[in-house]
Amino acid sequence: MNIVTVAEIKRSGFAVLDAALAHGPVHLMKRNRPSAVLLSPADYAALVAQAQRNTPAVTNTGLSMLLGDDADPNGLDAEQLKTRLASLNDGWVER
């Protein structure tokens, strides 16, 4: 693990961070506790890209729950909406 303390940064400046980044991510310690992790721009971009690949698209919105599979594509009428809300509220206890 590549560790740099805040005291080292105060003594040596950012040069110590540049040197440590050459060996991978840098774990910053402040008062003997983990404070932050410093990544190179390339490592950060790879991390963001991986997170975007692993995040599923949100498709279950409130409107899609109300509309359901059997909704009329031309719109809702009041009776369909009441029926849909009643089925969604089944099992919920009012306080």
C-alpha cells in the first residue's frame, strides 16, 4: 500500500505526491488515520468508466409503476388510475 502522511506533504510539498503516484494510488494519512486516496487522472477515468458500466439504467420510475404494463398508450383514464393506485397500495398500513 502506497501511504503518504500529511506531515510528509508539509515537509516536502507536492513532490512527495508525484513520486508516490508513480507507484499507484496514494493513501493519505492524517493523524494516523486514513484521510483520502489520491489517483492519477488515468486511474480515475478508468474507475469512473467501470462504475458507469456496472450501474444499471433506472427504468422503474414512479410513473412507470403507475402506468404498468396494461396501461393505455394513449393515456390514463380516472378509473384505470384508481385501480392501479389501489393495487399498488395493497398491503400497506395507514398510520
